[in-house]
Amino acid sequence: MPASTRARTPRTRLRITLTALATLASAALTALPAPAAQADTGTTAHLTGTLADGAAWIADVPAHWNGTLLLFSHGFGPTVANDAPSDAVRTELLAEGYAMAGSSYDPHGSMWALNSAERDQFATLDAVTAKIGSPRRTLAVGQSMGGLVNAQIARDGAGRVDGALGLCGLVAGGTDLDDYQLDAEYTLARLLLPGQDIGLVRFGSADDAAATAEKLTDAVTAAQNTPQGRARIALAAAFLNLPAWAPGQDRPAPADWAGQEEQQYAWFAQGILSFVEGGRYAVEQSAGGNNSWNRGVDYGRLLAGSVHAPQVRALYRAAGLDLRADLTSLTRGASITADPAAVRAAQRTSSAGQGLAVPLLDVHTVADNLVPVEQERRFGDRVRAAGDGALLRQAYVERQGHCTFTTSETVAALHALDHRVATGHWDDAATPAALQRSATALGLDGAAYVPYRPARLTVGRDRPALPTRP
């Protein structure tokens, strides 16, 4: 069936309420494993404890410890202690002699736990080393939201950690995240639900966020049935930095505009807006208000900077729609302002990239629906502007989805970081070819490291003065 025909076929959409958000967070966003029982409890010590703020910590230490301790920062989701990105990675690294530890973060606050995460990770390091002794080397590892925590640890951890590995990290920070997501939500609401009062920020409850997600998802599902609707979905997807390559499908050809939109729609149909709105509610809880805005945003200029602009223009032409009129309408109607205290709180707790104190290797899939790979470009620019570009390496895996790394890819990246810390030089260890060879040589579950340079993050808010409420 041609892509254009399939795009018109109604699909059964996945409705995800905020009551199910914790389950979705664990399964889809962070891939958080439950602390695994070790295959041979006689050879691995499993330690637990509680920090001053009530956060739990865990650690697993193999009998033949190689002297390196991994401090793992988990992603957005339930505040449950974890010390590895997956059970399979834990098993492999324990077999290689690595010890690992991690905390839950403060369980009394938001799942966007940036108010406590870095503090709790350093406190976990203190608690674990008090029991097992000082490690020869300490490496921080972080995944998804924990990748942002990890970047903060790499910035602040001189003398505490020796290097850091980020996996699918949300390294552009909480305000960039909320801003570009707001652009997409606002586009859907204004163009697909004109005249309706759709709450996009300052959610009073999780149910309010879920209601917005359902309205927007319903609108996207209906819009997918017409060429005009599909063009407007593509516009919103461009602002969301949403990849045009969905799981289980072949990557569309560069000029297959309809096929690209269909795969972007697949992400919407899988419930991404429920995650976006639930995440926004959690960030607002953590920051104490709305930290995003669109007043003053020029949506024509914003689209011009998007890698998806040619697709959007082509679909608008095919649908007989006036793209300039829609962009002008979006610009004129943009009136959402931020809460000053929330902006300051998010800048203080939920940003990274001002500099690095230790070497950092970041790894990202090229088609990440929840933390777009373009975040790495934004982060790398900030690190280089701070003068610390020599400490940073970024590597990319050709795969769809969020945090969908194989065990081989993750372990190979850790080995490359270990090499950098041991030798004081990256050499060629973090190049795509070297990472691919290293991962393949492990003989575990395959690898797909590729040369890649992300496009710029479509966010459009580089001004120093932030529009805020009076």
C-alpha cells in the first residue's frame, strides 16, 4: 500500500492517562530495570541504604572488584534506586569487575527530580565508599533525564568523579525541552482546534495534563485523515524536533515527504503527547511554575531553522494550504509567558553545559522521539563556548527510539571512557569506527555506531531576556 494511502487509514490510538505515566516512564522513556537479583549471590555484594532526605541508594560490588565504581543516574520516572541502565548491562559489567551504585533521588518531590538528584548522587558516593573503601577510579553514568544529572556531575564533580558517560541524555536542559514542546503543542491547539481554550501550561493537576494530552492526541488522529491535517501535523512535528523514522519501519527516502509525515504521526499515535504533558506537569511541580514561553517567538523564523522545513513546505503545497498564513497566525497569537521564579529555578537546577570538569562521552540514537538527538548539538555548542570542547566526545547509534542501545554499545562506550581516564587522551577510542569495533568484539548483541552530525535544535530562544509574567 502506498505511503500516501496508508496515511489516510485511521489508526487505533494509544490513550495514556497520567495515572499510567509512571508505568510509561519506566518502560518507554528511561527503561529503568528493577534492581536485579544476581545470578550468583555468593560473588556479588548487594548493599542498600537511605540518605538524609529519604532517598534510597543501592550498590552492587563483585568479589573480584577491578577498583572502578560506576555512579549511575537514572531517568525520568518513579524515584526508585537503580545502579545500571539495564539488567543485561549490569550483568556484563559485574562480570568485568565493575562495582556500581545509584540513588532514587528524593522520593518526596516531583519525578522531575533535578532539585535533589545531583546532591543525592554525591551523597550516595560518600555512603558507598564508606562501606567498600575508596575506588581507584569513579565514573559517572547517566541515562535520559539522568543524562542531564550526569552532565551536571561532569561539570561539578572534580575530585569526586574521573569521567562521565551520558546515554540518550536530556542535555539541552529543562527549559529548552519545555519551550520546543510548547511550540508543538501550541501549533496543534491553534491550527487543529481553533477557537478552543486548551490549557498548555500551569497545570493544576496530573488530570489537567492528561486532559490536554487527550484533546491534542484526538485532534492529531482526526487531522491525519486529510492532506491539510497531515501538513499541519508535520509543522508541529518540526517544532517538536520529532524524527521522521519510527520503530519497525524502514527509514523514508530523503524526499518522501508523505512517508516521513506518516512515521512522525506514528510517534504521536503511540502516545508521545501524554508523555509530553505529564512531563511538563512534573517539571512545573519541580520548578514551582511555568518555565516556558512563546510570546515574541517568530514561527516563520523558527521553521526556517528546522531540518524538517523542506518537508513541511512540500506538504503544505500538496495540500493547497498557505504556510505563510499559518505561521503568521501562530506568531500573532503567541502570548504565553513564563513565571520568573520558575525560570530561575529551572536554570539553577535543570541546565548543564556551562563547562566540564572531567571527560564526558555522550551517546545518542539518531532518531530519538523523546529526547531528540539535536539536543546533543545544543549541548556541544555550549561546552565548546565554555572552552571545554576537548573534554567532550559525542557518538551516535543508527537506531530509532529513546535509549534503545544494545548492551554491546553501552559497554563499548564505557570502555572508551575508561581508556580516556586511564591514558589522559581520547586517542581514537571514541570514534564511530573504534566504538563499532569494540562493541562488535564483545560478541553480545550487535552494534550500529555511525558517523553523524545532528542538526541544530529547533527552539528559537537564544535571547538573554526571557519573556516573563509581570
